[in-house]
Amino acid sequence: MAKNALNRLTVNLHDIDIQNKLYEHLILLLKRQEGIGLRPLVALCIGSDRYTGDALGPLVGTHLEGKNECNVYGTLEQPVHAGNFVEMLNRITHHHHHPLIIAIDACLGKSHQVGNIEIWQGGLAAGIAVGNRLPTIGDISVIGVVNAQSQIGYLDLQSTSLAKVMKLSKVIGEAISEAIHTVVAKNIPVCTQSVAK
């Protein structure tokens, strides 16, 4: 899932301090980004509402939509998925000069990893679990492990607990929202809201 991952944090939904840990780590990673005060912030929330497990990204995007000083691509109404992924990347680079991209996606893992959230500096390669080879994207990456992986990724995504995905998306969405608000509030220019059409 990760390419050139640095400063990785892994926390589980059962961790009572999960929200604060995610928030603090996101602040750390955002402050380490080159040109943080000048680059437009983009939340790229990858996934589809066609499979329960794959809806994590669009749920986070819907949570962030209208809340943040950042540009949101990928919501339940307008998801970013394998079919339009390259088109959306082109749109982002066309509309935003040197954007700082936070990429969010669902992930399949081992049974003991279900409920984990991982954040790192660097990009993620979306779609690998279900056999898609999409371009690696993101300056900061966030994944939620929604289910255990077997040999058939799509079935694992279909049989994922909606309650688990909702909990993961809420925690991730709130942590990103709070971190971006904090960083922007510290005299960093506000970027405009732009949802993918």
C-alpha cells in the first residue's frame, strides 16, 4: 500500500487516545511538508460506495466536505475510484499548483490488523488489494484496515461491517479536519473549497 513511507503511525480503534494520536501525528506530518503555507491542501478520498469496505474514502470525503479550508475530491455523491482516478489526478494538478495531497483509502489486512488506522509521510498505491494498479499518490497517506484479506479482495470489501467502516471514517475525518484547521489557523493562507464534479 505504501511507497517510500516515512514517520508511520499505526493505531487501532480500541485505543482510547486514538483521536489525539492521529491529530498530533497529522500536525507533525503537515508541518514537515515543504511550502506548507503556500500550497493548496487537497484531501483525495479514494473509494466507491458500491462495496461497503471501499466506502471508507468517500465517507471521509463527505465528512470533510464544507468543513475545511481544503479542497475535497471523493465523496459519496462524487467518488474517486479506479474508473476515474487518472482523470481526477489530472484535474487536481490542473486546478491546483503544486498541491499538498492527503490521500485516504480503505485497506485489507490480516485479521489482527482490522480496525487499524495508519498514517505516514509519502504516497499510497490505491487498488492493489483488488487487483488494480493505480498511480501512487499523496504527500501524506491515511488508510483504514476495514477487513481481513483473502484471495478475493472484492468479496472481502463486500462482506465488511458497515459499523466498522463508519467508525473508522468518523475518526479519520475528525482528525484530518482538526489538524487542517489547526495548521491553517497558524497564519497559513486559507485555500478554497473545491469538490470534484
